[in-house]
Amino acid sequence: MEMTKEELLKKAVLMMVPGLTAKRLIDYMFMAVEPGEFLYAVLINDLQKSFGLADMINNKHMSEIVAFIWNYFPAGCHGSREKVAAWTGINAVPERAQT
């Protein structure tokens, strides 16, 4: 079942995903918008970096963020650098440059 952006945002709210994080994830999924450093780490499945880059709110809701991605995002858009690169059209690199 495909969902609209609005329906997906409602699911995120019910799952207690922080609002701005949910909006950025949904933009990533629907429009292949390149995620910021924190969400990139989450999407490529880099646990250490995810927690290291998370602010207090996202740190507190990490399990909800991961569950939201797992339950509602296509498998082809998360799980590795290569999948995220293919989804966004950016080049997969071994380590992302720090900004």
C-alpha cells in the first residue's frame, strides 16, 4: 500500500518520531533529498555515528526513528551507503566528508 506524504507524516506522529526528523525523512523518501549528517548515518545503518550526531531529542527517539524507517520505507533506500547513494543519485563514498 502506497501512502501519501501526509499519511506517512501521521504515522510518524503516532510512532513519536520528532517532527522535523520525520519531515526530512519523508522528503528523502519522496523526493530523494540528500539527508543531513545525522539522518545519513541512520539511513546507512551506522549506529555509532547515528548516536554521536543525534541531538538530545533524536537520541531519545532513536528506536522510533529506526522503526519508522524499517516499517514504512522501501528497502532500497536504506541500509547501506550504496543504497542511499543510489536513492539520492549521489556517489557512494567509503566515508562521508565532515561539514
